[in-house]
Amino acid sequence: TTFAIINEVEITELARLKASGASILTYTALLTFSRNKASCFPNLETIRNYLGNHYNLRTIQKALKWLSDNKLIKRNEKTSKKRFVLLKRLISHTPD
């Protein structure tokens, strides 16, 4: 079993922005795939499978767009090893 650790900064930001359930679950899935790093590279079908196929691909696409529009993630090319960069995670891992 793999776990995602979501920190207080991320939770507070998702709440402040009134994130939808799909956005929160998609973000949590990205955290799991990142394995405590600031980026990951799952494809949309992998995210969908990870969420138990309870969301269609269009919903996941909308969630990723919302996360990107709200500066929680940065999306790169589909073939990039850093396809999704978790911006709040990147900030929280930056040394002081």
C-alpha cells in the first residue's frame, strides 16, 4: 500500500480555494505518485485507475486544469519525467 502525505499548507490552500472533491483526490493521487518529491509523471488513465475508475477522464482533465489555474501544480509535456510539478510541495521543500 502506498500513502500520500499532504501537509498543512496544501490542505489550507485547497480549502481556501474551495477545491472540488475531484480536484482534491486528483491532487492527492499526484502526491502519491510523487513519492515525497515535487514532481511525478502518471498519465491520465493511470490517475483514473488509481481513483478506482470513479471519475471519467474529462473530470480528471478539469481537475488538473483547476489545479494548474490555481497554481497548485505546473503541467509540462506528456513525455516529461516532470509532467506534473507540485508547486506547494516544491516551495515547502526549498531550504531556508
